[in-house]
Amino acid sequence: MLSVHGLTKTYPGGVVGLRPTDLTVARGERLVLLGPSGSGKSTLLRLIQGLESADGGEVWVDGRRVDGLPPHRRGVALLPQRVALYPHLTVAGNLAAGRERERPEDSKSPVAHAPGSPEELFRLTPLLSRYPHQLSGGERQRVALAKLLRLNRPLWLLDEPFSGLDPMFRAEFRHDLLLFAASAGATILLVTHDPIDALAIGQRIGVLADGILRQVGTADELRSAPGHRFVAFCVGSHSLLDGAVQVAGDGDPPVFVAEGGSVRVPVPRSASCGTELTLGLRPDDLVQRAPGDPSYGTITGWPLVSAEPDGSGWLLTVARGRTRVRVEWRSGPPPPVGTLTDWTIPAARGTWFDRATGERIQVTSSK
Ligand code: ADP
Ligand code: MG
């Protein structure tokens, strides 16, 4: 449904909006791009919609090349990050204005008619006679979304659609959106800074940082094989430890050392002294200290700073300075906050990244 090749944008003054980006979204798929503020999410959506002119690249929608076409002829409906409603029109008037602008030939493959109108689905009936200034942020967002859905375009671009919403209603609204999208057979490209939204909505997730699309995959793929430290941090709940390889003396195997020596993890003999690495640890990569196996890594003497219940046990956070490591705890009540804790990292656990580039590298633990 959507295919983007080498799409790129630099703003005046040399500010990078988006590095050359390739992306495809299958018909009926929901792809969510996750990235912090300033990572290029809105830029990408605005380039696809044609509200911003690209420096290069192609945009294909439903088999047509559309990057030379004006926004309304691209077969795309964009919910902008800052929703604009006509201030002098009621909700009913705003919804109708959206519909009048639409011309049937704009949409080559209109989506199937959904059961229940967007107004019903988004509970707008009681709001129809109100003006935009009489609506809450969440209500305005619901009106804008309903207006967008009435455009009947096959591809929806949603820019942080949940950001104005009360946390109490977020989950409910996400659910409404999923139901409506499924019944309309729509294809969705949604961008957000919230991993919870990304995991709830995305069949695949892409991670965007500094205008670079780092990785696209299912949540499981990103969690189990993050290609970049940022992906590991955002989606994989990895704790990240920066350190370097040290060789203690002649014949001693090299060890990755971090946090003043309180983290020590054996690395292969081929690792050269001084190599700077980042170790990514998932909460289940660590176990309580067991009698020494020299192939195991260790974290020694880190104070427990918090313990949160996580359904089947506890999620502990241990810290040293500003570095935090999250650990799964499944063996009864956790120790009191402030306790100094020791952990082991079984061989072959953990994910390694190049400290300079953040890219994943293969460092298999030596036996
Ligand atoms: P996001 O939506 O992920 O927060 P944006 O796409 O809005 O990120 O912005 C990406 C980068 O481009 C940021 O550094 C931002 O400051 C810059 N930027 C966005 N819009 C403009 C603009 N109209 N003029 C100049 N710089 C812009
Ligand atoms: Mg944005």
C-alpha cells in the first residue's frame, strides 16, 4: 500500500529532518514508528502526504507514484500532530467540511464501509453542536480522527494521535481505533514517542532516531535481535552498560569491565584490550549470584533502588551512580531497598554494541 524509497529532507539551515529512508507498509498492515521528539517522525509523514517537499526520493501509494502529486490526490489521510479544527464551526460543521472537500476520484480504492459511523464510534453524538473551544484536548482529537476517517482514503497517517489524551482514556481510544481500522480495512502508518502505544498498535515497529530509521520488525524481532543500542533500549527493555575490554596480565583472558570494575564479563580471547563496548542486558539475562563459574559475568555490590510488582514477580532496579540495571525477581519478596546486591550473567547472555556507533556486534562469551 505504501512504499518509500530514499526519501530525504534537510531543512533550511542544515537541520536534518530525515536521512534517506526506505519503508514499505503492506495493505491492511499497521506499522508504528517509534522515536523521541525531534527524530523526524512528523517530517516523514508530512513528506508522504506532500505537505513538505522532499529533497529526494519516491513515494508510492497503492501502486501509483504520488510524490509529484498535490496532497489531496495522494490517496493518503494525515492526522497532524497539532490538530486544526475550524473555530467558527460546530463539531457537526467541522465533520461536514471534511466531507465536502473530498472528491470521489481522489481515492482509487476506497475502503469498505465500516459498521457504525466514526461519530458513533468516537462518541461524538453528544458533542455535535459544540464549538472547538468547548472541547477538551481528547474530544478535539476524536473529532479530528472522525473527520479523517470520513475522507475514505485507503492509507492513514497518524501523527501522535494519543498524545493529547487523558491516560485513563488512552487504552480505550487505542482499542476504538483498532476496531475501526480493522472494519474499514485501512492501512495505518502511525508515529509515536510512546513504546506502549507502539507495542499495542503496531504489527511491526520501526525505530527512528536522529532522522535515521534504525530497524523495522515485529516486537519480538526487535526485542530478541536489536540491531542498535537505541532499539534495545526503546523496545527491548535492555539496560545498557558502557565499558571497555581489559586484559589483566599475561595469559589472563580478556574481560569487559564497566562501572569502576563492579561489572566484569568474560569476552573471547580475540577481543583486543581497550575495545569500547556497550553491554545490553534484559531483565531476564541476570540471575542471583550462584557459586562461581569463570565463564559467567558478574555485577557486584549494586544497591537496590526500587522494586515494582510486575504480575508474576518483581522488577528490581539496581543502580550505580546514574547507571541503572533492571532485573527480574521471581523468588518471593525482594530484599529491602538499599540492600547491596550481586548478580551473575550466564555465558552467552547479553547483547553487545559498538560503543561509538551503537551498532550491534557479535561478541560470543568465551567458555
Ligand atoms: P518529531 O516529529 O519526531 O518530533 P520532526 O520531524 O518534527 O520530529 O523534526 C525533525 C527535525 O527537524 C528536528 O530537529 C526539528 O527541529 C526539525 N524541523 C522540523 N520541522 C522543521 C521546519 N519547518 N524547519 C526547520 N526545522 C524543522
Ligand atoms: Mg512530531
